Amino acid sequence: MKVSIITVVWNNKDTIKDTIDSVLAQTYENIEYLIIDGASTDGTVKIVRSYGAKINEFVSERDQGLYDAMNKGIALATGDIIGMLNS
């Protein structure tokens, strides 16, 4: 069973690393990790990109708020179970 974890973020460079590290530290092997960013300008994008292929899907573009970003993530997710972990 595949689990999709979606993190929605906007200008949260202070905690995004901890959030990503938490997901990547999980021992369950079939995890898809998606990060949906609202076009951050504070360094968040640079931090996320530093993880490279460890992040399955990364989208950084303006959105219409939290729920729009969550819905983008859900549309991209391919897991049997979807979880949200905000930054």
C-alpha cells in the first residue's frame, strides 16, 4: 500500500527542513512525498530543492491559499492513503 504525504508551505524556511527530515526518517518504505509551495520568497524553495530526488513531487507557484494548495497536492498524489503534514 502506497502512502502519499503532502506538505503545503509558503515562506516557512525556519521549519521546512524539520518537516522534510521528519517524513524522510519514516521507516515505511512505500511513501510518496509531495511538497506544494505557494511561490515562497524567503529561501524555502532553495531548502526544498536541496533534497533533490528525495522529494517525489515539488510544485512552487502562486495559489489561492491553503486549501487550493492542498487540493493541488491531492490531485498529484498516487497513494492509497493520503496524509497532510503542514510545515
